[in-house]
Amino acid sequence: MKLFRYILCFALLLAWALPAGAAPAHAAMAAITLSPNTGPAGTSVTVTGTGFPKKTSGTVSAGTTSAAFKTSASGYFTAELVMPESAEPTVTVRAATATASASAPFTVTYSSPSIVEEEPAEPAPTPAPTSPAAPAPATLRFGVGTPGGPLAAAELNEVTALAGEAPSIILSYKDFNQAPPITELEAVRTRGALTLLTWEPWAWGGGTAQPAYSLDRIAAGDFDPYLRQWGQALAGWGHPVMLRFGHEMNGNWYPWSEQVNGNGSGDYVAAWQHVHGVVTAAGATNITWVWNPNVPYWGSVPLAGLYPGAAYVDAVALDGYNWGTSASWSSWVSPSQLFGDGLSQLRTLAPGKQILIAETSSAEQGGSKADWITALVSYLSAQPDITAVTWFHYNKETDWRINSSTSSAHAFKQALAARR
């Protein structure tokens, strides 16, 4: 009996010593990735964390530099960190909360040393005064979607050359008949980028009348085995991925719209919450759930009734295009005219969430595409909660590509360079 009492007292003391809400060390699989993970001192690095305690504050640090972060409802965060000077070939980047931590190495590169002259050189003239400070590192990430998707290396290399930098986000698409694209995800990760994976609950090419994929069937669990397959595969892969399920749901051109396919008010939220629950329960805590309407327009479904709630969404996004006069119904619009109202609504519905522009481009017809690109990047860069812009590099309804004209391509590279 005395032995039992000693054991009980020890257990009580141990429980008292743990912080409130503390979990066993093995309960969380905290991990971070760096983009890029190599470069010279002064490189701005995006630190992405998964598997951390939910809705918790923490700090990411490297040497003498640090930045604060707060995790989402799924234990995800991103933070920007400028790499410090270091005499060592690697710098350890560490992210920590009160109960979890993870680290990753950053490889420091150096320029070749200059050749030292054997004879003393003439004194150099006094240099002219320089500007007091260098431009701040870029915070607006550049992403792209191309027809061939993540495995089309030649397309992505072409975009890199056109833009003057490699995209750090690569957009892709899958419907409900396709397996989890692990090979594609890994190809993107190998490029040092993050996938923005569009998951569309329909069969491609089937039009808007697809009752087999109605929202109430999804919410009722008819696709649960398929959802679990995706959740388990993404969990097994284990690296960060942004997942936008049923994008542009406020329009009427997809069968997951509440305006078509027998769907009704409230069905989209029910389907989203169900998909989120099944995939998360399968262990996929490495997902950033991106809720992504089209820019609102006259006749579109009001966004307030389509938002699943803060607990089910990690980031929000908008899709929007300047069609110019390329279609009979369209006219030229500036970036602020295109996105202003939608951004305001997103901030009201999802305060504090990061915002992405997940699809955008401009036609050539009706105005200066080059000027539009310059204005777009400047407009988005001035808004700190907008973290990325993804360009739709397709020649489809019109020529949306970066290089639809020489002036467009030049403006694109210059605009990205100017934001740094």
C-alpha cells in the first residue's frame, strides 16, 4: 500500500509540473521547411511550419535574428526571416512554442574571394554617398500555373527566365477521379516551391449538371473512402501543401456552386466542413486549407453564406481576371477595381487570415497590359496581409501568358524586381 501511495504522489507531482495543455512529446510531429534553403547572408527565407500546437504563439530564429508567428487551427504557420551573417557553412533555423519545436538547416553560400594584389594599389577615391538603406526583402510571393502542371519542367523553367526568378508557388488541378498527386508534389518541393493544389469535386468535362457530385452527397459521406485515401496519402508524404477545395464557389460555372446541380443554400459549407473533417482525421495536418471564391460580381452568391468558419480555413484567396475587351461582355478594369471589393469582404469574413491571389492575369485587348501588371504588383505589395500572387500562364480564352507581348514580359520582370 505504501508503494502505491508513493507512485500516486509521484504521478501527481509530474502532472503538476507539466504546463496546462501540455501533450506528450510524441503527440505532435512538429516540422519546418525553408524556402529557399540556401543562399547568402541577407536572404529572405519563408519558414513554413506544420504539426505545431494549434492557435499558439511562437518564435522562429536563426542566430541573432528572430520573428514571431502564430499557428492556425491546424497547427500551421508561415514566417519571414532574414538570414544573418555566419562564419559557419550552415545556420540552424529553429521554430519553437512553449511545448513544441523543430529546426532545419540553411546552407550559407559565399561569393568567390577577390584576388589580393601583391603590390600596394593606389588609394581608391572616396566613394560617392549611397542611399541610407537597401530595399526591404520581398514579402509578396510569386506563383504560377502552366498548362503542363508541376511536372512540366520546361514550362516552369521558361517562366523562371521570363520572371527573373523562380516561382515559389506552383498551381495545379485535380478532379475527384484522380489519385493524390504525390509525384507532382515532390517535384514541386524539389524545386524549392510550394504546391497550391486545386481539388475539384466533379468529373472533368462533364459540365455543371453532375448530380453524382452534388454537395449533399459529399456532405453525406458518399465520397469518404476517397477523401480518406487523399488524407492518408498527404499525411504520409508529410510536407506542407496548400489545398483549395471547390474554388470559385460563388460563381455558377462549376457543379459545386449552390446555383446549379441541385445544390441549395448552406450545402457548400456543409460539404467543405465534412471534407475538412475526414481528411484531417486521416492525419493530414500538413495542409493549409485555402478558401477561394472568385471576385464578387453582380449575381454571384454572397460570400458570407459560403464561408465555412475560421476553424476550417487557414488562408483565403481570390481569383480575378482583367478580360479587357477580349469578350463581348467585358471591359478594362484596373487591379483595384478588380480586387478591391473582394479583398474588403475577405478581411471582414476572415480577419487575420493571410490572403492569396490564387489566379490572375490580364488580356492585351482594351488597354496596356504592361501598365496593368506594374500596377497589380505595386497594389498587392502595398497590402501586408496579401502573401502571394499566382499568374495564370495560359493561352486559353485569350492570351493570358506573361509573354503575350514583349512589353508585357518586360513589365512583369521589372515589377517583380521592384517589389524586393
